[in-house]
Amino acid sequence: MYNTLMSTRVYPSRSKELVDAFMADDTNECQIWPMSLNGSGYPQMSWEGKPRLVSHIVWELDGRETPGEGEVRTRTCNRKNCVNLNHCELSVQGDYAPVERTRLTRTEKALIRRRWKYGYSKNQIALELGRSWQAVHYIITGKRG
């Protein structure tokens, strides 16, 4: 379903190698970033001593042009934590549809509970489903659902 290219442990010092691995993998599946996300849920990492969005880094490393005035980078898959270049495109600001928040299905809720029962962390479950940590937390604690 999703491609994380993640070994059992990924260390921040290996961020460059991880970016290279994502860029080398020419798949059409979502490539879910397994490391740090910023406050808005987008993949980030330290690049040349500054925090940067991973999608911007891979975009530039691929030699694509920087967005001009009124242009934005968008994801065709609508998953914030996906870094697959095949899912990125330039759009005119305002021409793209905002990401709609969708409710968890019964199947997703059951999967969350099953994964939690078998020892998966909330972050692992959230990454697998492309959902927020909070959504997974609410299902596990029974606050919603």
C-alpha cells in the first residue's frame, strides 16, 4: 500500500541516504517519510544547517524549477507525509482543491486497534494509514469512534 523504505531504525544522520533512496525508487506508490514532521504534518529534516521540507529538497535535487510567483507545489495523492516526486506538481495558487478531511472507516478503525494490540506504535500506525497521530490516539483510547 505504502512504501516507507524504512529499515528497523532510521537515524537523523542518515537523512541524506534516505532522501537518495526515495529519489532512486521509481514507484507510483506513496513514499511515506518515516522521520520528523513539522507542526503542519509535512516531512522535514535539517539540510545545510537549516530545517527544510523534504519535498522541497527532493524537488531541487531532481533539478526541477523553483515555483514562481503565484505557484505552489502540490501532491496529487493529497498525503502530507508523501515524498514521492511522481506525486508532486506545480499548480497555480488557488487552482488546486484543498485536502478534505475524511472520517476513518470501520476497516481503518479495526486495523488501528489490531495494530495497537500487536505492539505497533501510534506513529507507525499513523504513517501506515496516512493519518494523524491524534486520530489514531482517539481510536485507541476510545474518545472517538
